Amino acid sequence: MKTKVIFQIILFLSCSYMIIGQEIQSESASIKLNAKIKDEVAKPEIQIISPSVLQETIFITQNPRVDLIGKVNNFTGTGTVIVKSEVKSEKTEIDKAGIFKTTMWLEAGVNEITITYLDSKNTRVEKKIEMEYETPDAALANKIKNVAKYYGLIIAVNNYNDREITPLESPVRDAEKLRNVLITKYFFNEKDIIFLKDATRDEIIKALGQLRKKVTQNDNLLIFFAGHGYWSEQSNVGYWLPSDAQRNNWDRWLSNNTIVDYLKEIQSKHLLLIADACFSGAIFTSRAVNLNRKETNQELYQLPSRKAMTSGSRTEVPDPSIFTRNLIEVLNNTQEAVFTSEKLFNRIKIAVEGNTEAVPIYGKIENANDKGGEFVFVRK
């Protein structure tokens, strides 16, 4: 029985093989066995020639205008290409080789571009690409973040060892707020900010020495001091008073000349000193500075700077501090991604004027190697 079944299977396979690829005909019809299916016609395909946009990548440009050149492969007859961006939609024809050209205008940030091909046979093909217009300020921010670090030294003195020196109310509280704003909204890392509360003279000198060793020529340094200050008419010198200062002994005071000597040893690209103390304007031996400069942020960042802003000139300033309060508010509320210390000062000055007799001052620190640039703040 099994032999008979096997024989039938072999006979069937043999017959099938003989008719593969054969054509069976009759008077009414013909059947072609194992006929090959005709090749399907290739569908049109959109190719971007210029600018070069790789698969699943974003084309980044610092020019809002982009000349887009593309090609429709495998198209038949006539066709139209529609290029649509967030700014506008434009129709353009394709030539005999399938080439199309158009000019795109990009908005700041990432732009999604949709390219659609339509022909007379209602064939529709679509391709999406992304292009990012990097504004000059965005390009500067990216450059700074890639090559530089922001360091900070924040010094605040409320209490003094000498009972004859009146304690202050607001410096430490204001300094903590300033540190938090810099960390949360700007590119300052907490580990890169030295915070000295009720600092002694030796602690301040030690911190300046630490910064001299680790800050590089690519980096930016912000120094803030809030506490008592003093101006000597006799020697024509201003002083910071650390927590261990004694009213009748100047040995523990910190003169502006000493501060500037340490600043000259720090090799940062930009240095900004902010002093909120009585007579803090004595840090300037010259205050000639142009507050209406026309250079771009990029140009100002290229040149090294040693700038200072103070809550007043050679006068007393109030406690609590109107100056530092407005400094924190402006830093907290400014929406610009990139701005200079000069612009920051102008906004603080406007807010402070009329609320106190002390007039804030901004300028270069004389004899500290300022080359005309500006400290640049970059928001996160």
C-alpha cells in the first residue's frame, strides 16, 4: 500500500515539473504557467542636492536665507514641487532633469521644511527635513558653552569681630539669592562658585589664589563683594572690610590696590567685579567708559575685559541694598539668551536712580589688563 502511494506522489511531481513554464491552450483560452510578474514602475523620489542634509539630521546655518536645490528622481511628464516652511509656502516648477530650486527664509531655531511633489497623474510624494537657523547670539552662546567655564567668588559680610563696626542686615541674604540665580538661570555650576560668608581677610586672599590656579584664558569670572567699605582721604585709597577688620587697625583691611594686584594674576578672558559697599567706587582710578557701544556681543566677547560695577562712588550706600536687590531682579527677569555686563548695568542704573542718593558706576578696572571687551551672561 505504501509503495503505491509513493509511486503516485512521484508521478504527480514529474508531471508538474514538465508543465512548469509551459503554456496550455484551448480554443477559448490559454493559460501560461509560472509567468513572471512585470517589474513595477519606480515611484518618484525627492532628493536634496543642496544644502547637504544627511538622513535624520538637522542642517544648521548661521544665515536665515537658504538656497534649496533638489531633484525628483523617476518622475514622468510634468510636475510641481511645493516647499512649505514655518514662514511661507512656495510653488516651484521642475525642469526636464527633475531639478527644482527655491529660496528659503528661516526663523530662529529649528524649522521643519515639507517638500511635496505632485504630477498630472495625481502622484504625490512628500519629504520632510529640518533646518536650524542659529542666530549670532545663539552661535556665541554655543561657542562659550563649548570652550569656557563660568567661575564665581561671592563674598558677603554681615558680622564683624570688632564690636565698634556696625553689623549689616542684608549682604549674606542678598549674596545667597545672587548665587541661586546664577546657578539656576545661567551657566554657573554650583561647584565652580566659592561662597564666603562673613569672610576674613585671609579667606578672601586664599580664594583669589585658588582662582588664579584654575581659571584659564578661555574662562569667565564674576566676583561679588557685599559688606563695609572705607575711603581714606589721606592716602586716596579705598578698602573692603573683611569680618576680622578692626576699626582702629588697618592691617586686616583689604585695599583696592591689593585686590587689583590679585585680579591681574587671574588669567580669565573676562572678569566682572560687582561691589556693593560704601565707597566702592574707589576701585576706579578712571571711569571713562562708553555706555552706548555699537559692537555686537560677538565682537565684545572676543576682546578680554576687566570691568567693575559698584553700588556707588566714593559715598555711603544704604543697607538693605537697593543696588543688589535690583541686580538680582534684572538677572532673574531678563529674557535675552545673551547679554553683556554693560547692558546689565544700564538696566540696574535705571531701576536704582530715584530710589537712593548713591549713583551706581560702571567702568574698566584700571591697570588690570582690560582690552575693551565685555563680560557676557548666557542664560540656560
